[in-house]
Amino acid sequence: MVLHPKAKVRVAGQEVTFCCKASGTPVPKKYYWYHNGTMLERKAHRYGSRLTLRGLAPEQAGTYHCKASTEAGAIKSAPAQLTVLARGQQSCKPEPEPSLVELPSECPQDATGSRYYNVGRCPPAPCAGGPADQSGCGADAGRCCGVRRMEMREIPCAGSLLPIKVVAECGCGPCAQPRVLVQGRVTAADTGEPLRFGQIFLGGRKVGFTGYKGSFTIEVPPDTQRLVARFVDRQQRFVDAVKVLPFNRRGGAVYQEVKMLRKKEPVDLDGSRSNAIPLGEATGREPIGELVLPTGAFLRPSGEVFKGTVKASVTFLDPRDMATAGAASSDLSFTNSEGEIVPLRTYGMFAVDFREGESGAALQTGPVEVRMDAGQVWMPEHLQKMKLWSLNPETGLWEEEGVLRPARGNRGKREERTFLVGNLEIRERRLFNLDVPEDRRCFVKVRAYSNEKFNPYEQLEGVVISLINLEPQPGYPANPRAWGRFDSVVTGPNGACLPAFCDSQRPDAYSAYVTATLGGEELEAVASSPKLNPNAVGVSQPYLGKLGYRRLDHDDPNLKKTAFQINVAKPDPNNVDETNGPIYPYRSLEECEEAPVSANHLRFYRVEVDKYEYNVVPFKESDLTSWTGDYLSWWPNPQEFRACFIKVQIEGPQEYMVRSRNVGGSHPRTRGQLYGLRDTRSVRDTLLENTSGACVEFKCSGMLFDQSLVDRTLVSIIPQGSCRRTAVNSLLQEYLNRHPPVAENNHTAAFTMLAPVDPLGHNYGIYTVTDQNPRLAKEIAIGRCFDGTSDGFSREMKADTGTAVTFTCQERPAGRESFFQRLLTAPAEA
């Protein structure tokens, strides 16, 4: 499906057009349209690939999707929501929705003991189209609800007034169209060697290359529902990787690590004889099966039989080896006869490469036999459903090649055993798969939070949650026999719902291994030992017990804390304890996606050193549509985010909070006005005694949102303790002197500068990274700052490398205020 219908809002009496388009061989010409799952009569609506509804009535609201079919199969589009408003009803209410931001620690709490302040937000919902709207098939951005007017307020905080902008009114305007990107790195699954200058394809179209270190950036085309990318090693050392990459539809970049499977070393075969190649022998276990090539099986592309020496490379991905899950291609899905994309459960994948021994020319094969050992299939019901599939590299979908049927077989001197036997012809370089369509399916609800408090309004969007389905050994839930499939979903404002195999009879028939990453950083799962706390995990008893929740370090504290495993126990509809998540039946996806935050769900959270951010103009970094064009916006350009950090070395007996205060420095519209505050706790250097370092964000100098004049931000760096400035990086000081005006540094407890416009680098103690995703820009800059280099990355603080300013701090005598406290209580005097 290359064009999906889009969500629309209309007023009763107006008309609407939905469009879809499918590609295939032969070209699809038959289209069917459905309203809330019921097919619409073709004669009554006279539709083809377009559906037009005139004189809309409220009962015509709901979901619409199309299905295209040919003799080769069928495919369904994604559903599109039609909202029909009554005449006079507003699609964008002028009153903003509540949205809370945390105020700095020195601000007083309100009557309820909260330091959160409601700044309001406008939901980015589509607005009603006008009567003269286009047909709806083009790339029309449409109109969306957004901020119409903001107001400045002032909050009394520790003897001064803190400015804050709040949304005063919402209204309809052009929809924001943020760039949607997938970034990452492609490396070998076995050694971590990068794929250098590998080719990247979307569909059949080449879109670029990987970099020297395997890095890549893919811009997601508009209206993409499923992003299928193929990575090709031009030196042919790796099997082509076809990946279905998750992305954030709301804009920004998602980071993905892509693993490639190294090709098996070729063996010489005699093309004039029959040959058998084992599948899956390397793990020290019995092979899962074998590929049997009869005499005369090898063919040149012309059809001529080749009987010389054949260089044969057969690379098998064995799901009995847990480490191979990350290197598997595609997302193990196929299209059924109804056109729905449904999941498969794999028993192994193999890639073949046959070449003439002397010339190296590629060979095809006539009919060959795939034999699978039935003893390796642990679920008896799978024996009747096993099929042979090949991967379409353009769609990322598996296509049926044939059925495997039971047959008796003799393996030399070993005992006779049953095989599942199927045939295929190898005409093009594809990946093949031994798979079972699995209809016991559920969804698992997972949310990610910015910290361990699990506040509903501190959820993280843009987190990639990955779930690997495991088949545990009976009685040993922590010791999986094999993995069956994997899925990745990006969290939105209400978390993520991940598809998983489940069973209603045996809770432990399938288990799931779940991880979460944000910009390449792994998030932490909630602990399961020494005591399981249902309130922290997010699932109430007794269902939690049935799920058998275990964090990876449950038995071994040396293991990572960044994954958990559960039994995917299908909920019993007659048991009230199991009807509120976190597992939902497959037909209840909408219920899972719209579940309130109070419903059961599983959790990850971000482990950070103490850190606090305050913006005068509120902005949610996980939702780029929340950006507002304002002179005081921390990020002046929603298409490109430049993160700036300064490295501070602190010599003192403990770790200290360090604040950056950022105000307008040279722009006439913002001079002296606050942009925001950043607080960061210094991190101890494990190699240096009584030394810690802090990587403190400041607002970069540069153009403001109107892109007409540069502002050099006036940045003050203030450690929160009895500290005095003892050194400033000489290169930085020289740069600031050469680029006047120079900020006054007349107080030894702080460091003030008019921030440099140039991206200086580690020699100056300044770290600058530009990216389309603000979080990713910050993560990369922090990694470089910790490392003290301009191209490295570290989570270990190297406090004396690449620093800009040094403070010496001491324990303060009792009763004496620090400069930072005086700044809060008596700012004018300080």
C-alpha cells in the first residue's frame, strides 16, 4: 500500500474524499472501501481508489480503510478517522488543555504542596476542512489546532520574580510538518565492525550510504506507515539486512542500532552430484534441518545446468541462540488473504549464495528440498502449520513459498525420525524462513518516564520499546529455549502497545523480553528483587504474579537493569483483575492505546544525575509540534536543534549542583530577559580524589526565531555551594576577549560569558551538537563532554579533560549563606 487514507474533520453537510493506492504485479485495479469494518457498496458510492462522501451526516463518522486485491493477493490500508462535527461545533476549543511544568526548587509550593504550574497546551488535532478543500489525495498539510496567543506571567520565587509564558488561547492554523528521521549505526552482529559506505535502499530506490563508522540518517517520506530499509554490503561480507524501522510520526529522530549477519564461509560442492547442507549446526546442537540439492540443481541464469565446482554459502540464523534476535531481518510479518499484515513465529532463517567456482558468477537452482527435523518443533500444533517463506526486500513482508509436510527420513546410522519436507526454487537472492502463522496474539502496554517518580505528566515520547517473544523451557521460565519474533514500537503521549504471542491455557507458554532505548541510551526497568513492589512495577496483584515479572538482574545483581521478562498470560475476560491491562487481547488494540495512565502498565524510566530544566516558553522536547515561535524560545528553530554545553571542574569533597542562568545578551528584543535555567549535579571522577565534573547546558548564541538578528546569550555558571572560581580555560578566555563585548566577571563564585557564536570544541571546554532531535543533540553533546573530546562518547566523567572553568568548593561553616543562596534570597544585593 503506497498511499493510505488520511484522518479528516468535517462539518455536517460538507463532503470528504479519501484516497488510497496499492502497487504490485499485476497492477491492482480492484479497490474496496470499509466503514467501521463494514464494506461499502460499490454501486451506491461509485468508488475506485477514491471514496467521496457528500452531504455528510453524523452517523458517517468513524474509521475508513480500503483494500486492494488482484489474483496475487490483497492488502489493507491503515485506517483513517473521520470526525463529523455538528454545525457551529468547534474542532479547536479556544481554552487550552492543562499542561504542567515544574518550577525551580526555590519557588514556593502551592496550597496542595506542589511546585508544578499549569502553562496550558493546544492539542495538535486536525481542524475542520473548508468547503473548498482539495480532494485530500495530495500532500496538503491541512489545518491543525495550535497556539494563537500567549501571555507572560511572573511567579514570586525566593525574593525575585520568575517570568513564565502560558498559552492563553488556541486556534486553527497550518499544521506543523516536522521532519521525521531515523538515525543509527549499522554494525556486524558478531564483532561490532561498522558497515562502511554500505548502500541504503527504501523500496527499490537507493537513498544513500552509511558513513565510515556505519552511521546513517534516513528521512522518512510523508505518509509512510511502515518504513522498510535494506542495507547492502557492497563487499558481500554480510547478508543483506532488511529492517522495518520504528519512527516517531510526530517528528524528530529515532535512534536504531542495526545488526548485520556475517555470511558463512563458502564450501566447495560438486555440481554434478546431489548435496546436503545442514541448517543450524553451529550452536553445538542437532541441526534444525537441511537443504537437499539434487543432481543438476544448479542453473545458470540462462537455464543451462551447471555441473562444475560450486562455491556455496548458506548462512543460517538460529533462533535457539538468543543473541541472534537483533540480527534477524524484517519484523516477521506476512499479508493474509484478507490483506491484513499478521505475524509469524520463526524456527529459523537462511540466506543462500551459490556461485561458479572459477568465475564467481551467481547461480540459481531448480527445485531443491528443505527438510526440517520435526523433533525441533516443541509446540505440536505447529507441525501442521509449518510453511516455507521468502522475504520480499522491498515490502519487508514474507511471501509463502510452500508448505512443509511430514515424511519419514533416515539419517545415516542414526535413528529414523520425522521430517517436515518442502520444495522451493532459488531464482533471486532472498532470505528464506521456516515459519508458522501464529494467531494467539495480544498487546502489551508499556510506558517510559523521565524519572523514578512515574508522574503521568513526565512520560517520555520517542522511546523505542522492543519486545522479543521467547519460548521458555517448561519449568524454567528464565531459561528460554528459543526466540520466536520481535517487534519495536515508539512511545507516543500515551505510551506504546507492543504485539506479542500469548496463551490463555498456559500462562508461561510464551514469555516476552522487553527493553527500551532513547537516542541509543538504555532506560532502566523497575526492580523485581529483593521485594516485588506492584505500585512501582505498575501492575496490581494477583495478575502481576501470573505474569511472573522479573528484571534481568533478578538472580544475578551483576547483570544489567535495562530489561525485564514476563509471561504473556492472555487476560481472562471473566476475571475482573485481568481486564485492566497490561496485557490486552489482539482485537482490543484501541482499548490498549487509549488506556488511562491509571490502568495497569509496565514501566521503564530514565536514570539521570540530578538534573532540572526550566524554559520561560514551555516546550516538550518529545513533541516537536508543541514548539512555539517566540523571541524567548530556548530552541529558536524547530527544524534544527543546536545543543550547547560547558564543562565545569569542581575541586571539593562532594558533588555539587551547578546552575546555568541564561538571559538575552545582545538582541534588542531580549536583552536582560530570561530564556531559562539549567541545574546539573556534578559527577565524581573515579580516578581523581575530591574532584567532580559537570556538563551544564546553556542556551546557544545565534539567530532568534525570526532569523533576522543574532543574540549572544549572557550565561552565568553558578555552583550551589561555598565555591570560588580558580581557573578559566585560556583559549576560551582569549576567544571571549577577541569577540567583545566581554561580560563582567566581578564575582568569584560565578563565571559569566556572552556565549560564543562559533561551535568551539573540547579545547575550549565548550561542546556543541546540531541535530533534528533535541534529545539526541543533547545526548551526543553530554557524551563528548564527559569524555572531554569533540568526537568521543563516555558515561565516565573525566573531570580534568576538556574543561572550561574550574571552581574550588569547601564545606561551609554552619549558619553562613553561600553566594547561590544569597542570590535567591536577596538578588539585588548579591
